[in-house]
Amino acid sequence: MFKIIIICLFPIIVLFTQILSPLIVIVMGIVFLFGAIIFPNFRKIFLLFCFWIIGYLFWAYIVVYVSDITSFSFGQKKILSRLGLLSYVLFFSIWYKLQKPRNTFFKIGNGKEIIHFPFIWKGFKEIEWRFTLIFSLLWFCVAIIFAIKNGLEYNILIYGVIFSVINAIIEEIIWRGFVLTRLIDLTSEKIALIVSSLSFGLYHYSLNFPLLICFTFAIGGFYIGGSAIKSKGLLSPIIMHITVNLAFVSMGIIN
């Protein structure tokens, strides 16, 4: 039970790394590192916290550096900041190589598995690939409707596509490829999905989204993460994530 409580602190750690000063965040990381050494039974949990903090600090530094490059447009800086998320990928990959998780979603996945709506394991039954198709088509239609309504220009649409693809692929590698699989190793699939989804939503706070919007992202992360669990792969989550991003760009939520 105590182990589950510590795991459930991960969303708070994700939020605190964004609102506390870098010095305090570094101290937090050092404390968790010592925790991983002193308490071997909780080592993987504390390592998850440590690698998250290291990835965030490097990403934050990259964002500050990119913001100082005045020759780039706002859209170019936004895309570069998304590419900066590769800092998370780098450090989580090191951990992945040194200690591979029992579960891995780094494959296309099986779209023939059954997923339930609205609670992934309970509700109306649907084949996973069809669930992904319906989910993605709905968000793609939203993207088209708002693009027409707002009269989005060609260059904005191109930016939206490039941003959506880059952001979706990297975030899915981080959140469903690395974080979710680690959490599943530490606890049940259901708890892992809830914790990772809430963390995914709160992680957007550093991107100047209000908490209410962050919790909305968490709901989206719940279904995208559920798709990853059921399909045991990243193809469906990436497709779903791209269409959601496209819709948010068209709606002006992401700019």
C-alpha cells in the first residue's frame, strides 16, 4: 500500500518540477537519488522521479536557449521547443538500456484487441483499431470545422501539421513508451494508467495552460494510454494524439 501511495505522488512531482525554482528541483532530484540508493524496494519509483526531473531541467534549459534565438519565428521556436523534449527521450533511453522494463510498447501493436468505452476495461466493447479510427475521425472533423470557421491560413495549417506530428511522436515515446510501461511494472495497469494520465495532463502546465485545460488533457491521455495498453503498441496512440493536436491548433488552444 505504501508503495502505491509513493507511485501516486508522481503527478505532484511532475507539477512541482514546473512551479518550483530550478535549485529546489535539483535538490529534489538529489533527495530521490539518495532514496533510490538507500531504499532498494522503492528504487524504480525514485529513479522514475529522478529521470523525470533530469529530463525536465534539460528541456527547460533548451527552451530558454531557443527563446533567445531572435532570428526564428514564433512557430519555429515552438517546434524547436517540442524537439527539446528529446532530452527526456535521451535520459529515459539510458535507463531503458540499463534496466529494460518487463512491459514494452515500442512496437506497432495489435489493433484487434478489445477495448471498452468509457472506462477502457468496462463499458461498450469495441475493437481497438476501430476505437482509434472513430476517436481520430471525430477529432479530425473538429480540426477541419474550426480551420474553416477561423479561416486559418495555409502557413498556419502547415505549422499545425508539423507541430502535431513531431509533438505526438515524441510525447507518446515519453509518456506511453517510457513512463506508462515503468508504472505498469511497479503497479497494476489501471493505477498506472490513471497516474500516467494525470501526470501527462499536469505536465502541460509549463506550457502556460491553466490547470483546467491540463485536466482536460489528462482525460485525453487516459484514452490514448488505454489504447496503448490494449494494443501493446504506440501506433494507435500516435495517430490519436496527432488528430487531437490538429484540433487544438485549429481551435487556437495550441498556438
